[in-house]
Amino acid sequence: MDYEIFELGDVRLQQGATLSDAKLAFKTYGELNADKSNAIVYPTWYSGQHYDNEWLIGEGMALDPAKYFVIIPNMLGNGLSSSPSNTPAPHDRASFPRVTMYDNVRFQHRLVTERFGIERLELVTGWSMGAGQTYQWAVSFPDMVKRILPFCGSAKTSRHNIVFLEGVKAALTADAAYAGGRYDRQPDIGIRAMSRVYAGWGFSQQFYRETIYERDPLGFASLEDFLVSFWEGLFLKRDANNLLAMLWTWQNADVGRTPGFRGVEDALAAIRMPAIVMPAQQDLYFPPEDNEWEVKHMPRAELRVIPGAWGHFAGGGLNPEDTRFIDDALKELLRLKV
Amino acid sequence: MDYEIFELGDVRLQQGATLSDAKLAFKTYGELNADKSNAIVYPTWYSGQHYDNEWLIGEGMALDPAKYFVIIPNMLGNGLSSSPSNTPAPHDRASFPRVTMYDNVRFQHRLVTERFGIERLELVTGWSMGAGQTYQWAVSFPDMVKRILPFCGSAKTSRHNIVFLEGVKAALTADAAYAGGRYDRQPDIGIRAMSRVYAGWGFSQQFYRETIYERDPLGFASLEDFLVSFWEGLFLKRDANNLLAMLWTWQNADVGRTPGFRGVEDALAAIRMPAIVMPAQQDLYFPPEDNEWEVKHMPRAELRVIPGAWGHFAGGGLNPEDTRFIDDALKELLRLKV
């Protein structure tokens, strides 16, 4: 096991359920300095686990473990933190309670403060649902977070994004083997179907037009090879109930539902720390227009669009050019005195 | 029965199969004039039947039945022409042979020439797969077609579009009730799943962002109402094998596979009649960029983008503003002396 567990105990969730013996899996990179002033939180994305985030951490990069103490908390539902797949009855499998972004960040805050005694974070950053958690950190703990850089994500899931996810969910659950979540074996036909649904959304039209999946750095042999090896491979590693639990979290993400706020605009206006908000130019489910609207409501945020053809996966660490673009922005933001 | 059947007899298909007693269902509007110089062909789209095309025909419109003789041929696989659902063994259900755009247009040509003795067409036009058939008419019968106006479609299905359709297909067939096409009852869970997959693609992000589905002229009560009443309603009317047969035709559409041509660029260069090619600005699976590329290879084509938020369904006849835009272009093209 290359990660640690923070025992949350019995937790009351925003939607009302109590989850017993809840666990937050995490991994840290680098050393926390003496005055605890070098911590960064970098949450995970839909289906991702901490090691899927590691591409943005390294020597000479913004998230340099020689300089920063980077904490990657695993999102609930991702199979490492409390999830349908690892929670005993009565909250096992499809009976796993609904977890919000707000809940996730509340638990991460406990990890950061109770376990490490950290009072301020240099930065919170993340991709996709990790970006959603980044916004939530800024809204839930404004005095603690010095800077944010959410990439390819949003503060509130858009209606179109909800519809995209309806398709993903319907494809997965159309497989009778899903059996309302009471399966003994993974419903792999459904998981393969949702992977194919996802494939058209994850990358842009241009990406497919120019067969970028066949070239460096991906180098798949054909379109079908890409659909099977990359897409089906990505989700077949996961548990169906976990995928649906995280999907609920995603569809219902909205910083405006944070206690004390009256909707998303009110919450965005409270994000007063410096922010660079980075959509990908051709992202089909987190399009730049949504972030543009958000940034207008955020006092100190800059919109900086990741150019190119990789769509949502510009933020997935697969394309060195996009990674450099994100890393440069992170360096710039971290240099900013706050 | 509000339509007629043209008996094709036993036909040899481009992919090699012979389909016995093939039938082409069609409906005509207006009267063929004495010198047979006022005919227009207006093919159907994915899952659509001739009555779904009627919104573009009417008094005072470009396709005015007082002036033109409009023929709407039903695409094979759409449930009215020869289809998996209406063909006897051995070509029934999932054993229905693969039909190309080239085949469809060849049969339509027989209808037009053998049944009506028409030698020239004033216009061929159509939406989506109807646009695909429009391109095919221009390539297959260049001396017969005076003008074309394909809207929200392409001459060759793009890779990204193929991937979108892989998701649709995977969602439908994930339902075990599909049973390899040997079902007794429609696999309605799969059809509902594919409908939800389709929903995110058919309209644009902006369409959902601005809840245009709740306003005039649609007026659905909620997002869920739109997903069920519009989307699931659209495809639950259809037969699963028919949907998959047409999907194959779509994925494999390519005017460049017309006998005598060496690929799509060669075929496009042969489209020498005046053409207005009309993508919708925010179409997610027939994006304007694909048509822009095509038009560069077509000697007398103009690209004219349908503005607005309706995405692919700008061409579906639901939005009066888009319909007027298309109708205006049709009028302009029909006024052109050829």
C-alpha cells in the first residue's frame, strides 16, 4: 500500500446520512517544513486515484516535492477512500450514501488540520472534479487557501454536463448485470458502453480528425485500439457502484449549496484569493464559456485558456505541451506574494 | 397509409448482399409539371420518416408544393422502406444486410427515373443523414442534379462522429434484452439509454445553459421532462435493429467510396453544381470545420453557417428562426439560373 488512511470516524454527510468509520485515503509528496507554510492540496478527479495525479509533481515543476508538501486526498467513492466497494453494510454497494463536494472538502480539511496541524495552504489545484473540489476549498475555507488553480472543471456542474453524465449513467446501468448495484461480478458490458460514450466527450473533434491518438505521445494503433485500450481500459479498472457514486457527486456539484451562501454567484464572489482558472479550449463538457462566466463573479481571478486539440484531457497529464502550459501557470501563481 | 411504395425488386447492395423484393417508401408533394422540370428530392435523416421532413415544405416556402414536385424517399432501415423490422427471413432483424448511402441514392434514382421519368432535379436537399444522401446524389448523378443544399451533415462521416455513434450503439446494445437483435419486445432500457446519450450531442452547451428547452417553441417543464418526453420519446417509437442498421449506414458514409472515385477529396472535386453547405454553428457532431474543409474541395460551393444555440437540431425544424434561415438559403439557391 503506497498511501495512508486518515480515520474520519462517524461522519454526518450534507445530504443527511451518517457514514460510520469513514476513511480518507491520501498520499503526500515532499516534507512539511517547520512552520508548516509549504502545503499544497491537489484532489483527485472522476475515477482517478492519487497516483493518477502524480504527473504534475516533480523536480523542477511547480509542484516540486523538494519545495512543497503536496497532499493528494482521494475523493470519496474512488475505491481508496470510503466507497461503495469498500464499505460494510448497511452502506455497502448501491446503498453507499450520497457524498457532495462540500463533504469531500470538509474531510480533507480535517486531514490537513487534525493530522498535520496546517493552518494555511499555499495552493489548492486539481483537474476536472479535482477543480470542483478546488473551488469548494476556496468557498469553504477562504481564509486558509492562499491561491487556487482549478483546471478543466467548474464551481457548479452545468446542465449540459449533467446531460452528458446522464448518458454515461444510462449506458452503464442498461447492462442487466448491474442489477441495481447488487452484482457479484462487475457489469463489464455496461462499463465498456459507458467508456465508449465517454470517448467522444473526453477529447475534441479536432483530436479525432487529426488522429492524434495514433501519434506521439499516445501511439495507439487505430481508433478501435484507442477505444478499447485507453477508454475501456480506463473504466474497467473501476467498480460500477463507485463510478455511479462519484457521478452523483459530480452531477450535484455546486459551491452555491455551501451553508451560508445563497447560490453560486454569491459563493463565487466570496473567492477573494488570487485564482487562475484554466479551461481547455475545446473541452466539450467543461467549455471555456462556463469558466468565463464564473471568473466575472470572482474578484481576483484570471481566465487562461489551455490552447489546442486535447479537449478535456488537456488536463489529464497525457500531453507534455499541455502539462507545460498548466505547470507554467502554477509557477506564476505560486510566485505571487499573497 | 399516407405514402407509396416503389418496388425495387431484388437488388445487389454495395457490400455484396442481395436483398430480395426491396421496397422504397416515398411520398410526393405538389404536381410534376409537363416537362418534368420542377422536381426536388429531399431524403430523410437518422430514424426520421417522410412526415418528419414536412416542416420544410409549404405555401410561400422555398419547397412550395404549388411550384415544385417534392419527393421524400425514406431511407432504407427507417421502418417504411426495406428495414430489419419489415423484411422477411433470411434478411430479417439483425440479419438485414448493410446498406450504404450509395445504395440508398441508387434506389432513389431508380424511383425518380423509372417511376416518374424525371431526367433532371432542380434541387437535392436534406438534414443530417439527409445531407449525406444529398452529397451522394451530387457525386453519383452529377449531370442530373442542378443544385444541392446539404444542412448539418457531411460527405464523409468524421472519426469523431463515428465515436459519438459508438457510444449510442454501445448504450443500446448494453441492454441484454437486445439479445443480438433476436428480441421479441423492443429493448426499451437500451433505447432509453441511447436517447440519453444522444441528448447531450443533439443540442449545444448553450442550449442547455440557457434552458432553451423550457421556452417557446419547445416548452418542456424541466430537464428531465425534456430527456424523457423529447429524447426517449423520439427513439422509443423506433425499432432497435432499424436504429442499428441506419447507424451502420451513417458510420460508413463516404462519397469517396462511390465507384470511379479515389477517396472523398476526389469525389468532392466532382461536385460542380452550385451548392450551399449549411452547418449549424454549435453542432457537436457535424461541426462547421468539417464542412469548411469540404467546401474548399468543391468548385462552386458556399459555406453558410446557421447561427445560434440549437446545435445539430437547428436543422430539425423545431426552431422557426433556424427554419427561416434555411428556407431563405433554399430560395436563394433555387432562384439561381443553372
